[in-house]
Amino acid sequence: MIIDWQHHFVPQELVNRRGGAAERPRREGDQADKHLEWMNAAGIDIAVLTSGGNTLEDCKTINDAYGNMMKEHPNRFVGLAACIPTLGDENQKELDRAINVLGLRGVCIGTQTERNNVDSDIFWPFYEMVYELDIPIFVHVGGPSEGLEAFDAKHSKYALHPTLGFMTRDQSSTASIILGGILAKFPDLKIVVSHMGGGISAIKDRFHMVLEHFGRGFWTNWGGTAPFDEPFEENFTKYFNKVYFDMAGYEGRMSAVKCALININPERLLFATDYPPNFRDPQKARDYIDNIRKLDLPSESIELILGGTAAKLLSL
């Protein structure tokens, strides 16, 4: 079974609400039949639907649409709930509705919400609820780019925001999940970070080097508190190995996959396309799947990457 972990679908109602859509033709990204046509051509069995909402009303619109798509196509679509973790009780009520009434199988959050990073104290009630619901969290690039202004169009003459900017946000979120103590507090929390963690496998050794240099000062020198005890490098790796990463964001380029596999265990990688922004040609998605099958890995690991691990996370 091939499961596409990162598959974007924006409901037409939300497109209209955000302005200007009523005057232009419907886009491929908001037509379920076009998604199914593409999935069939790409050889993908199930698409995991994701989209971010800017308001609680947006989230309700997304969640209702995903719930309906799952009813209409129960064997093809799985929805992840849109939410705004910083809204407290309002968010928890909507998340409960999305999971327990609409039947969605997980939740998607941005790398920042209202300028709060994923390890902000305001997120902890959200993590407690998700922990109790026993559903996966998908952390996808989204929200403001606080602290990354050097990458935006006002400060750069190049497309640094969708290249370095997006990847830096993925890396920062992965590091914050580990170093901020989220997994120390909730060791069985299932968290998936987009785009292979922004290439974090390539700089994992950098964390080890700095942890060795500073020790507990890695936190205390910056006003923080270590969430786990020594040996810090060993415990960093222990929690790093609990994080899942999807394989979207590089349009199937296998050098990125091979780099990820240096420090990320195969069973923690999930096949993903980031369609429709990426892989508009379904044959390229098929090629990506074929290239994954050719990796020098046990067949069991290949099947986990292509869908087995996602199926477990989503309780399919």
C-alpha cells in the first residue's frame, strides 16, 4: 500500500473566503476528482489530506471538508485536523469534534502559531490532549517567519525563503521538539516533521558537538533548563529517534533521501509528495516510488517507508 503523507487539499469554500477565487476557474488543488485522477496515475492508494487554517472558522471549514471526503472515499483519503493550538479551550473543542465526530485521524500544526514556536508553554495543553487522543501530530511549515527575516523578499535578492527559510523552520521545529522537552514529557507522542526535517540529518553531528562543548550550559547559558539528564548526546539521539519525518519537499531527489538515511532510521521516514505544489506530473511520483524501492534497504523497511509506518500512525 502506498500512502502519501503530505497531500494538500484546500476546500473551495476556504479558497473563496480568502478572496479572489470566485472570479477564477477552480484550481486542481481544491477538486477531489482531480486529486483522485492524479493519485491513480501516480500509483498512490491513500492520500493524507492537510491544510492550515488562519482562524478557527477556517479550521472548521477544512475539518468538515475532510470529514466529508473520508465518507465519500473511505479507502482513498485520510484527513488531518486543522487547528490553532494557541486558542486553548476553543481549539480543544474543535479538535475533539474533528477526531471523535468527523473521524479525522491526526492533527496538523504549523512550525509557528501566532509567533509561538512548537515548544512554547502555550502549546502544552494541546500536547496533553493529543497525547490522550493517541493521534499523530504533523508539523508542517506554516505560520509567520519570526526570526527569519533575512530570507524574505525585502532582504534577499534570491528565493531564499522557499529554500533555506522553509528548511530552517523544519530544522528548528525538530530541534525544539527534542531540546524543548516535548518528548521527554510525552515519550509516546507521535510527531511527524515535514520535508525530512529540513535536512536535519546533515547537521545532527553539529548538535552532538555543541552539546559536548556546553553540557548543561547548552540550555542554562541561554536561560533555559535541560529537560533530560546526562549523557546529553545520547539522550538527544534517543529523542531524535522518536521523531518521524516525511519525505516531501525535494521532488524525489534521491540524494536528499540518502542523506536523511545517514542519521534517520528507515522506519521513521514516510513517503510523501507535497502535491499539488510538487509532482504535478504523476509519472515523476511513480519514479520516486520506484527509486525508493531500489534503495539498499531490507524489503520490510521499504514497505514501511511507502505506507506501513503511516498506516500504523493513522491506525488504518
